[in-house]
Amino acid sequence: MSEQNYSDPLKMWKQMYDVNEKYFGKMMNEYVQKEEFSEWMGSVIDFNLFCKKMLNDQSKTFLEASNIASKEDIANVASLVINLESKVDTLEDQLFLDSQPELDVAALKKELDIVTVKRDLTKLKAETKSIHQQVSELKSSMENIEQLKSSMANIEQLLQQLTTKQPTKQ
């Protein structure tokens, strides 16, 4: 048997670690390979999936009750913005056509129909106000989502604590 040197605590700690790792590693490897462990892990995963589904359902219900924008609402706002940009581009094209010298300004004004342009501008203003309001709602929604994320983190910690407990052998 080799002589042990007690003056180096790190060496002693490493030796103790190696001995314990061999024993507990073998024991854990045997335990993990048992059918009971697989069944227990399956029940833990089922429980986690159930909790996740329940949390998703409750979050959706809360968001709907709080009148917070959903993914579909955000997509609708994006569509409105794209349509608005398209209309503004069209109006810009129509308004700046008179800067070209070969066009007859009087004929262009008749073609544009000033009343229609005013009506379109009024609609654009209303859509812009609506978009600004929806963006404000989205900002408040994001704040609420951050609060939900914090709650979800707490639930995930509880789930992790539940999963780290070993099942009782039957």
C-alpha cells in the first residue's frame, strides 16, 4: 500500500472524489438502466407536458381577457402597415407626376379626381391612428408578457425541484 501524504488537501480531496465517483457512478448507471426509472421519468415528462399545456391555456385565456394582442392581431397590424405604405407610395407617385414637364397638369388633376384623393387621405389618417393605438396596446402587452415570463420561471423552478426528487421503490 502506498504511503499517503496528508499535507496536500487537494490531493486527498481528489482521491476521495475518485473513490466516490466510481462507486456512485456504477450505482447510478445501474439505477438508470432499470425499467422503473424509465417509468418514473415518463411520468415526470407527462406531468411537465400537462403543466405546460395548462400554463399555455391559462396564458391564452388571460391574454384574451386582458385584451392583449395575439399573434394574429400583430400580423393584422403588420398587414395594415404594409397596405398603408403601399397607398402612401401610390399617392406620392401620383402627386409627383406633375413635376414632369411633358405632362399636362390640368389633365392630370382631372384624372386623379381630387375628391378620391382626399377620401383616401382621410382613410389613411384613420388607419394610422388605429395602428398607433395598436402599437401602444402591444407595448403594454409586452410588459404583461414579461410578468408572465417571470411567473413561468417560478413554475419551471418548482417543476425542476419536483423532477430532482427520486421516486420511492415499490
